[in-house]
Amino acid sequence: MSDRKPILDMQVFEKRRARIAPFLQDSALVLCSTPEYLRNYDTPYEFRQDTNLFYLTGFEEPESVFVFRPGQKPETVLFVRPKDVLRETWDGFRFGPELTQKYFKIDHVYLISELSSQLPELLKSSQKIYYKLNQFPDWDKEILKSIEEAKNLAGRSGRGLLPLCDSGEFLGEFRILKEPVELDWLRKACQISAEAHIETMKLVRPGLNERQVQAFLEYQFKSRMSPRVAYSPIVASGANACTLHYVYNDQECRSGDLLLIDAGAEYNYMNGDITRTFPVDGKYTQIQKELYNRVLSVQKEILQMIKPGIPFNSLQTRAVELLTGVMVELKLLKGSVSDLVRNL
């Protein structure tokens, strides 16, 4: 395959860059891709692009670096892998510099092998650099070296090293407010997640293994065009559900037990996140039913508290108090609510 267009509309990413550009005048933003290989392994794992790099470019290939310099020419620069027929035979399609520039609306595209020679030149005219240290250590060496060389290129100007600011914190402020297209993607991620949970509930019965339940759930995600899970699912039956981050997912689901599923689907880098607990055999015992309804009432009370200006910790504190009270009333805990909460 010699040519392939991106699935998403590149205007989405152009508009994002235009929105943050006024806050980056005289500065450069540098974003690096997620590593293609896990350390000490020579085969690729399931690759997922760095969220911030995707947020501003829509580009999903490894070995890529994006540089954004509003007000300078070129404003947008992307370093990418070369076209390589042999590697594409093994690993799949690559855009390469020519198609990347054609489809991703980038001013200039270099080969990733040119990063060390071109990046110092791109940085030397900036007054400040936005880059996230300690996220990808292998990239840190290259970027810090380029910042040092950019200082040297300035000659006897009296300038020291360029100030380095956290790109994650900077972009996080913009990403808090979702654009209409992001809300659509987020709704889609949640819709896929909800439908998959419902279909999985219909499947569950005594004798199934937690792992089989997880496999069916992930099939439901992907059959609805989710590329991957939003996070590692928790499928925990019986006492396993009391482990906050249970990961084995390998026990048999038994009659009389509850099954907890904590899982969400991803869609265009937006994530669903749903947790539900229900009886393996489809029928709650009396105490399970009572506890379920009491927890539901607590959830509704907390939802009523939510409004602008309410600190998250206030909601957490109140939820802990209410849930502890429920467990004391149902004789699942002994002691006063205040003492139990204080000793958590």
C-alpha cells in the first residue's frame, strides 16, 4: 500500500494548535512519541501514541517528534520515520515525510534521523521551551542535548540555557475544556463501554471463568470499533472484588457470588470508565440487595452535592462517611462511624 489517508479530519488538530498558539509566543513546544518497544524486548507491544502529541497532530506513528513554534517559520515541524518497503512488510504502513506533510497539515517534515542536527536550529530563536522531562528517558537525552546546542548556537549573547517548562501541565489546562468533537468522541466511548457491559451481564453465569468474561467484554469493545481498552479491565468475582486493583482475572464465577467489572473502551483517545457489580447467577441475596440499594442511595446523594466550586475532597469525605454508616447499620462493621472513618 503506497498511500493511505488519515481517518480523522485534520482541521480538528489545526484548530487546537491555533487555540494554544497565542500562549506560546516566543516559545517552542516539543512533544515526543511513546516508545515503540518496551525496554529489554525486541518486539513491538501494542503501540499507543503519546496523548499530547496526538492531541495536536493526529499523528499515530512511533519514532516521531513534534515541534510547535507559533509566530516563527516554520511554525509546525514533525520528525518521522522514513518510508521503508521492507519494514512496512513486517510492521505495516508508514506515512513518511512526503505523505505526512501532505495529509497532516504540517509546515515542514524531517526524517527522525535528522532530529539531532535540526532541533537545535529550531530551538535557538525561542525564549522558552515546553517539554515534559522524565516521561520518556530515551527522548530526554536527545532533547536536553539539543537545548544545550541551541544555547551554543547563540554565540556570545550572554544567554544561558533556555528555561524549561512542563508541557504536560501547559497542555492540561487546555484539555480540561472539551471541544464539541471531543464531547462526541467521549459520548461514543461511553456508549461503547455501556453497551459492552450490558451484553457481558447477559453472558455471565456460574461456571464461567473471569478470563472468559474479560475476553467477551473486550470483544464487545472492538466489535463496536474501539481500538483498545481504556485501561486494564478488572473482572473480579466473590472476594476478589475486595482487591482494589485485582489483575489475575482467572477464577471461576460461582453461584451466590457477586461479580465486579471495572472496564472502559477507548475511542479517538477518549475513554469510558464504568464499574458495575451484579450477581453471577442473576439474583441478589437479601443482604446483597439491601447493600446494593443503600450504596445506590449514597451515590445519588453525592451526585446531588456536585456543583461548581465544591472541592473534590468534600465529596470524597462525605461518601466515606455515608458508606461507613451503611456498613455499621448492616452490621458489616462494628464501632462508631466517626472512629471508623478516623482510623481508615
